[in-house]
Amino acid sequence: MLGTTLKQRREDLSLTQQQVADQLHVARQTVSNWETGKNYPDIPTLIKISDLYDLSLDIMLKGDASYMTQLQKDARQLKTLKKMRFRFGPIGTLLYKHYHNDPRWGKKNFIFWLFGGTFFSYSFVVMIVIYVIEQLAWHEPIFKDPLTMLIELGIFLLILIPGSMVYGLWATDYFRQQYR
């Protein structure tokens, strides 16, 4: 319905898809996809279209159930991403955005290993960087005797492994509650 309205109004104004695309700063194919219903413009773009076509948003949206469904889906996903960013930080949010459609998502311990493993990896790198900076700040050699290095690495691991497990369990529990 929205696509038909957009196409009809563009033709009434004697505009080509390319002219509309140029004014909205999008590709011509994007305008074509809107008109055929393959995808929908986001809200800020829809407002620009409303101004360009001199159509009210009410006229453009009324009766298009699929667009309204898409808006509701986008709103739910935005709400989920806001929760993710607050709960798991930027790394957890990126993991969710990248993997939430993965067929393994929610099966066995995929979330636990994904989040826990990522947390462990990033934390390990950060701890190594901190270690190197600390050694340079104290003007000590980075590579000391092997026994001291093993003890310091052991301390790192004693902190990281339980922390990673807690993070992975926390993510697993959160997503099990979300997808019940």
C-alpha cells in the first residue's frame, strides 16, 4: 500500500526515481525497492518523503499493515538493543546484532561460549596491555624470569576465567528469559 502511494504520487509530480533519490540522498534502487514494497523507508526518510511529495504521514501510512508491522518490529529491536547496550556494553550489543539470527542461537551453550569467550578474549588483551604499560612505567623489563611471569599469568587467569563464566551465564540467563 505504501509503495503504491509513493509511486503514484511520484508519477503525479512527474518525478523520476533518480530525481527523488537525488533529493533524498539515497540510491535510485532504494526508491524502487520502496515502491515495490521490498523494503520500507525509515521514519526520518519518511518525513523527508512527506515533505517532498506534499503528503501527510497519515495518508502515506494508513492501511499499510505490513509497514506498521515492520515499524513495530523495528521498535522492539531498538528496545532490545538499548537493553543490550545497558546490560552487556558495546561488545555484547555487537555480538547480539551479529549472531541473534544464527541457527545455533539458544541451542546448547552457544550464548554462554560466545559471550564468555569474547569477554575472556577482550579482557585478556586488555590485561596484557595494562601489564606491559605497567612494566614500562616502572622501567622494569617486560619479560622477567619465567616463574614470576607464570605467577602473574596465573593471577590474570584466576580473575578472568570466573569473570568470563559469570558473564556468559548472565547472558545465557538473560536470553532464555527473553525468548520464553
